[in-house]
Amino acid sequence: MRRRKELTEDELRIFKKKISDEEAYEAFFKDCYLRNLRPATIKYYKNEFHGAKRIINKQLVEWVQKDVESLILQSEELMKVTTINTRLRALRAFYNFLCKSKLIDKNPMKNIKLLRDRQKTIDTLDNKEIKKLIRTIRKEKTFISFRDEVIILVFLDTGVRLSEPVGIEVDDVRGNIIIIRRTKNLFERTVYLSETLSETTQEQLSRYIKIRGDVETTKLFISQDNKELNRHSIQTRLTKYGKKAMINKRVSPHTFRHTMAKRMIVSGVDAFSLMHLLGHTDITVTKRYVNFGGQDLEQKHKLHGALKGLKI
């Protein structure tokens, strides 16, 4: 029997050199660094890859679709849908890169879709809760508590993310605007102190800068030791204040961000303007921040009803 000129796929695999996970990681993370991804994003990828291999004890470069399906089925007993989807997004980025770079033949994520998850309404704070929180903080009368009050005002007034205030320099504060340089998508943006809170936030921010004084770091928000503040410290203290104020909701930068977004929309700000203020690059992401309850819709209708101002 005469041999065919072309080799079969199985025969070609004999020639193709298989790479290890370590080699795949090296190529993938080199690309991440070249694209200047944030350290937090790179850490996220590493954590998710490690977590996936703990469930499916097999080299990632050897995974096939059945392995991903097995990961999903086993994970459903261990974690929430949002957590599973977070892991799947990391794996998708990894395998898409390996396929594009021709380091693997088939993409095990090609036919895998994210799990459907019921959209939940995220808590926001009302006026009474905000006032209660601020009053609780003011009772401490320390430099740290005053700093935390200013941070909360900035969160509520601008909707910045947790990672953004720690990157603000003193010189980034210019009257009623703040330049945000350390952003999630690497696009520098300007946030504004609103008219209703402008006097409070600007005055408190000005007082804080005077009390802060000249220290070694140029970062706006500092620790008790005059060092650069880290994001974990902010979240920990906000949780503490929330419990102390007996607020039965999660008190966090994300809660403040949603509170700001909701209040802006109710007051008449359009979704596209809000998208830029929040630092989103996709309007669909902004839409997740706008979930109205019955009272909110009633207020919105009173302000902007279709027949408002019409005399018949």
C-alpha cells in the first residue's frame, strides 16, 4: 500500500512539540506585561489558573472541552455563579492567547458560555444612612477618622472605584475637580464635586490637606504613619464604620459607587454622561448600576413625566 503525501492530524501531532504550563504561562504573562495590564489583573489571572488546577488536576495546556465542563459542574457545588464566571473569563483569555499564538491546536473554551446568573439589585444608601454613617465617624475625632470622612465624601460625590483614591496625588486636587490617574482601564479621567455637595466636600478636603501637612509621600490619602494608604485599609475601616453605625447593608466603595450612580440618574443625568463619570468604556456596564425600585421610578416620573408642563 502506497503512503499518502500528506500526514494525518495524529501523525502531525508527533512532530508538534508540546509546551508545558510553565512555558505557556511565560508567554501569556509576557504578553500581559507588554500590554501594560495592571498588576491586580495579572494577579487575578494567576490566582484563577491556580484555582482551576486545584479542581481539575491536569496541565492547563492539555485541557479539552470536557475538562472545562467538569470544572463548571464541580465548581457549582463550591462557589457562586459570579465566581465561576470570573474563573471562566480568565481561562478564556488564556486559551484565546494560546490559540492565537498557535501554542495549542484547539481552544477548549471555544464552545463554553458563561453561566446565566440572576441580576441582583445592589444596595445603595439613603440620606438617613449616609448622615448616620458620617455622624458615627465624627464621634472619633482623630486624624484617621477625619481622613476616612473625606474619603467617603469623595466616594459618594464622584463614584470612584476602591483602587482609585489611593493613587490620587495632592496636586491632582484642583478646586472642584480631581484628576484620577490610577484607573482600571488606564484612561486618565476627571471627576467633579457636585454643586449640592461641593461646599462640604471641597471644604473638608481643603481642611484635610492642611492637617495632613508636608510628608514624604505625595499621595493625598496617607496612613497614621504618614505612608501611602492601601486599598485594603480603606475597605476594612468602612466595614467597621458600617457595623458601628448599625447600618444593615454592606458599607463599601462599591455601595457608594452605586449610590452615586443611582442618585445621578434619578436627578436626571443621562446614561452616557454617567458612563464617562464612572470611567466605563461600555454603556452596557453602566446599565448594571441603574436598577430602580418602585419609589425611585415614582420620583423619576414626577420629575420627568411625559405630560409634565403640558396644559390641556
